Amino acid sequence: MGQIFLFTLPNTFTMTIPMAVLVGVLLGLSRMAADSEITAMRASGIGVWTFVRVIGSFAVVAWALAMFNGAYLAPESQAALGHLQDKLKTSPASFEVQPRVFYEGFPKLVLYVQDVRVARGAAIWKGVFIADTSTPGSPRITMAKQGVLVSEGPQLLHLHLSNGATHEIDPKLPDKYQVSTFDSTDLPITVAEPENKEQEPTPIGELSTRELWQQARTAKKYVARWDLIEFHRRFALPTSCLVLALVGIPLGLSSKKGGKSAGFVLTILLVFAYYSVTLVGVSLARQGKLSPALGAWLANIVFLVAGLFLLWRAERRPIEIPWLRGRWDVLKMNLRIRMPGRTMVSDESAFTRQSTRTRVFSARFPMLLDDLVLRDFFVYLAMVLGA
């Protein structure tokens, strides 16, 4: 279980490292903007490109980490996970054998075990009886005091027997009966009959980046297209650390209201938009409507252009995003008008609303400050669960 968990982490990091960069940029700048620290820094002569240079160093470090993970670590872990899955395919076979029951699940073998114990990565059998019926006229009988069964691959098991004997007869010589004793011996057991078919190719996710590039150059046109898409995606997804940070800087600098909550909302929207464009680009590339390189890098190109435009706009004039708040206020006003028994009060303060609300608990709890703190806790909880 620990190996399975560790082998799946690098594929998760491919998505979460760029998201973490965007979260860090937006939350940090949004908090500074909400506290008017950005305004003070801009008034002191610090331009937008100064923020780009400072935050860019952080984004470059994250990009290098994501590039190592996406180009090397994730394929290696995917290949290791595939090998582990092949090894685990035969592990149930060693535990399907029930004590004191004749088992015929192995090809050309009849197995009887007096007792079964489970050990780490193996099965320990007591009182083993094996009849090898590969030669119908002369079965080979092996009996041992103990056997240890270990999986060695998807189609092969290794049985180590100790303190036993092998009995053989020859149908042409009925008077001849051969008995061979042993202190220990090893028997290979085939799980299933070998099939005469070509070996399935290795999934492209388990190929190293170099093997993927070499296969794309020698494969057929349709297969090469999928290989090239995967090859470019391994470099495009880590590069999203840079383009998402480029978009997040001007938006974080302009988030004067909302603080951390605004950063959460922007993160969810931007990540959703980025991966939506990525899926569209990859889908068009697989259909042949775009080249593999353009399809894999489409989201990065779109966000690079958007980030440069937002930086250019933020350098000359702060980006205003008031229309969402305005639409929300209009919607709340309409709801208050339509709800029966409610009167619209436009000039009431937050203290008036809190002091006149209906209390669910006693008057001592929650007080005004308790209510504000608990409300923030639940708002952040809902945002994190939604993300």
C-alpha cells in the first residue's frame, strides 16, 4: 500500500505544483492588496515589473521542480506502478489455495495442502501434495513437509519445498518405482497457459522521455501523433507554473477587496480555465486538427498572451474588477424585493445587521466577533471543499 501511494504521487504533483504556484501568488498579493500594502509600494515608485522579477524567481524554482517531476519522475513512477501491478496480479493465486481441498487452478497440476499460513509477500504451506499430470500416463507425485510460494511475475510462481520426496513411475515398466528424497527443492509453477500472441506494447505513460521521443520518430503516423502529444505535454504542464504566475501577478495586485477569499476564487476560476483549454487543445491535436506541439502548448500560449496584456494594463492603470460585486449586489437586492415580508434596507451597517439578527444560541454565544470569525471559517471550508 505504501508503494502504491508513493508511485501515484508524482502524477498528482504534475497538476498540483502549478496550482500551488498560482495559489501562493494570488493569496500573497491579494492579502497585501487588501491591506493597502500594494498601494503604498506602488506610491513609493515600485512598478509592476519589480513584482514580476521577485515572484518570477519563485516561479522559476517551482518550474524546475515541476519539470524534473514531469519529464523524469512521473514516467519512472508510472513504470514502477505498472511493474507492481503485474506482480500483484499473481498474488491472489497464492492465497486462493484452501487447506484440505484439492486445487486444480494451476495448469496440469493437482495440489493439496494440509494447512496454509500467510506471510509477508508469500504463502507458507504445511503438508504439500503435488501431482504433475503433464504426462498423463505417468504422473509425478511430490510430497513435502513445507512449501513457500512467492510470486515472480504475472505468469510465474516460485515454490520452495523442504523435507520431501518425489515419486515417479514408468507405465512401460510397471515393476519400476522411483523415489527421490530431498532436503529442499524449487518448482516453477505457471499460473496460466502461455498464449501465442504478440507482446502488448508498453503504455506511453510508462515510457521514459527519451524512449517516447525515439518511438515517436519510428512509429506509424497515427501512433506517432499520440506519442508526440504526450512528449509535449510532459514539458507544457510544468511550464504552466510560469504562465499561471504571469497571469496571477496583475490579478493579485488589483484585488483590493476580498483578501484571501478573492485569491481562492480566482485560483479556482483560472485553474479551471487553464485545464479546460488544455483538454480542448489535446483533443484537437488527437483529431488531427492541430499539430501535436500546438495542441499541447495551446493553454500556455493563451495564458501567456493574457498575462502579458494584463501586465501591460496593470502598469498603466490598475485592473478594476467591480462588475462581479455589482452583479452580486443587484441579485441580492432583487431577491430581497421579491421575498415576502422582507423590507429592503440599503443604508444599514454591518453592526446593525448583526445586532438585530435572530440568535440561535444563548445571548452570550456567539457574540459579534465570534460570528465574524466563525463565518470566515465556514466560508474557507466551503471554498476548499469546492476546490
